[in-house]
Amino acid sequence: MSQKVNLAIQVLPLGIAKKEAYKIIDEAIKCIKRSGHNYAVSAFETTIEGTYDEVMEVLEDIQLACKKAGATEVLINMKLQRSFVKDIFISDKTGKYA
């Protein structure tokens, strides 16, 4: 399947101070940015657009980036929207607000 999906990702580093947690979250967002995929950062999560395999690869990269940034444990909340017949775009949901 090569249809584009949307994956919303919320990274919550566990067991560390808030200031350090935000540094780790920033590294996760940098990882998404480096992926080259379309994405949108919001207050509670970041949504990324790509094929299923591509976003799952980014998800793995995010976990490794969090570990490298000092996280010993992360809780990752995810929401996936996938169609088997058409592409899913972030702009379909938020374009009217831009």
C-alpha cells in the first residue's frame, strides 16, 4: 500500500524533570523535521504525513532520538488515520484554518 497516512505522535518522557522532558520532546520534533515528510506541530502532538512504512520508520527514529537525548523511558501516544483507497493529507483536516 502506498497511500499516504497521518500519524499523530505525542512523546512523553517519563521520570525526569519538566525542563529536561521538553528538551527531549524538541529532539523528537527535530527528528520529524529531518525526515523530510510533511508535518504539523500542535500543542499536544505532532502529526506526520507519509506512507505507513515511512511514518513507522520515523516513529522508530523518534524513539532512538529520545534515548540519545537522555530519555530512559518514554510513553508515546499515537493516532493513525489510514485509508486503503486514497491518500490522507493533514491539509484535508486543517487547511481551512490556515
